[in-house]
Amino acid sequence: SLVNKNIIAIGPSGSGKSFTFNFFITQFISQGNEIVILDVGGSYRNLFDINPFGVYKDYGVNSKFEFNPFLIPQNERGEYLLTQDKVVFLLSLINILWKDPKDPANNRLTKEEESVLSSFLNQYFTAINNKVLLEKPRLDRFTAFVQHEIQATIKAPGSNPELERDLKFFAYESFFLVIKKFISGPYSGALNSDENENIAINRLICFDLNGVKSDPILYPI
């Protein structure tokens, strides 16, 4: 058997792509598999009419789009497990939030910025795990932590020579300005939820993003 089983359906509108995948999904469910669907436009809504155990999340105009990507898994001692995969994921998220995809000269984090932010992420989760910070990790709290560390270093030259050196490669004023709309602005609730919904309890769940596809900020996130 194959280690990876990938399926792609290509065809014009109305050619039966959704019908085909509805068939596959129905077969997978009957075999006891757990299914998570990401959709735009309601192609799988009817599937949930015949599967009462399924949960359909329709992010429409009046629904809340709230997550906490910083709320990563914990071990038995309650320590957050910041693996390298999680660091890469959070760096990718910050890249989407901060950088302008339409600007070829500034559409992704530089290697230097990745290095600085990786260091801040490790310091932040270490401070929480060591009870230096008594809080659940969130984007707004991580940003406040970064701001505090930078301000302390600027106010006391020589106190943190390594960070002083790194800040030469980190446009922190731009970072704080752009991230602000996700901290206290119109999108402050999108990524700062105190809890994440436990989707593991559902055998079938669909996130329909049709309601945010026209939002140039939320849809890429």
C-alpha cells in the first residue's frame, strides 16, 4: 500500500468535481475515517444532512472567525511543546500577517528576520513554561513580549548585546505597526481566542470559508 494517498480532481465548473469528492468522502466515513474539509462555497453542505454526527462551520458575515494559533500542545506537566514544526508554522503565519504579497521586494521574511523571530518565540514559550509569564500564549501577548524585550534593550545599551546586534536586521517598527490591526484593531479577535475548538471529537467537520473569501486580510490567514 502507498504511504501517501493523494487525489486531485481537475475540471471546469459543473464537471462533477464536488460530486466525485462527496462520493470519496462518503466511502471514507463508512470505513470509520475522520474527515476535515476546507471549502469555499458550500459544495459539501448536503453531505452533512445525511451525517448527523458531522459539524459544519460556515464563516458567514455574522459568524465569528476566532482561533489561537499560539495555543500549541502541552506535555503532562503543562509545558507547551514548541517543536521546530510549530516554529515554522508560526513564522509562516507572521509572514502572512506582516509582509505584503503584492510587493516583490518585501513579500516574505528574510533569513535574518526568521532568525530573530525564532529566538523570540523560543524565549516567549520558555518564559511561560518556567512560570515567568503567567498567561496562555497568544499573538497579542507574544507581540507585547517582543516589544518589552526590545524596549528594555534600547533603554539600557549594553544590557543585551546579542539582541542589540540582531535588531540591526529586524525592522521592528514596521512589525509592530502592521501587526497592530491584529492586536487592537478590527481583526483583534481573529487570532487571539483564549481557546481553540477541539475538532478531534468530530468524525466529520467542514470549514466553509465562503464568508471570508472576499476579505483580503482574513482569507489568506
